[in-house]
Amino acid sequence: MPDILPLVVVFFVGAVFSGYELLSTTYPMTCYFILRNSRSIYAYSIIYGIISIIFMEGIDYFGIFKCVVTPVLSNVWVQAVFVGISTKAFLHIRFFNADPVPIGFETIVYLFEPMLLKQISLDDYNAVEEYILKTSEGYPNLAEVLSIIERHLPSTDRDLSTAFLQDMKTELDGYIDDDKKILVAMEKYLREYGSNSFQRAFPPRN
């Protein structure tokens, strides 16, 4: 049993860290929707957790850490955390580029990651779209929606708020239908400022 516990730790760290890294960098304001509506994010994390276990076992088998004289890294629990955190970065090492698949440890990633990332992105879009559609039913007027967004932009950094507003209006110019513009404007505000700000700006209307 004591030998299993480090593997549990490395799996947990590898799974949680990989999922957190993806959500915090790609979906920082909509991770809530993914966690509630996407099975793929859990499959993504579990796969990295399993690979972390494989790395841990391989490192132990070849005695790599036995060559380390640093007392901290000689601790099996520190090793488990280190391997769990490092697994994702290690797997994205490529020796050279090849079309369409790079050659290196990153080749392993191409067996599962592109498909899962595409599904996670789709799950995020569908969940956010469904949420916005329900809210937009109470806000059918485009001018009102834009006015609400402008009133609820943070005043702590007016330059960023002004830039966001300008970018949003520029993107809206690419659409003709006002209903679509409302959805796009709401989505951009949600993705930029999060669900708490969105709910405060657009409380449900009966």
C-alpha cells in the first residue's frame, strides 16, 4: 500500500494540473461552463494523470532520481509532485517539426489531445451559447444591450475598457442581424469579464 500512495499523488497532480493549465489559459472566464457540461475535460485530465503514473514508474525503474543528491528531490512525495507537474510540459517537447505531426515526445500528444481539445471547445461554445440565449430573451434591443455593457465596464482601467468596447463594436460590424449582434456582444462580455459581471449586468427578466 505505501508504494501505491505516491502513484495516487502523481496521478492526482498530473490530472489536476493539466486540466487547470488548460482552463486557466484558454477558458479563464468560462471554465465553470466546461466543468459542468464537458466530459472531455475530465478525459483530458485523466489521460495526463495516467501518463504521469507511467512516467513515475519509468523514472523509478531506471533509477533516475537515485542519481539526484539533492535531499528535497530524493523524497518520493516531492518526486510525485514534480513528475505530475512536469508531465504535460515534457510531452510537448518536439525534436523537429514534421507535417502534419511533429516528431518527439509531442507525437504521443497527437494520439488524443487534438480531438479532445476540439470537443472541449465545442462543449464550451454550446454551453455558453445556451446560457446567453436564455438571457438574451429578456434583452431584445441591441442599443440597450450595448448601453448596458458600456455602463458595466470596469472603471479601474478605462483604457482597457475603451479598447474592449471598440473591439466589440468592430466585430459587430461584421454582422447584419441585430439578434446575432446581441448574442455576440453578450458572449464577448461574458468571456472577457466572467459570469459574475455578466449576471450583474444582465439579470434575468421574465
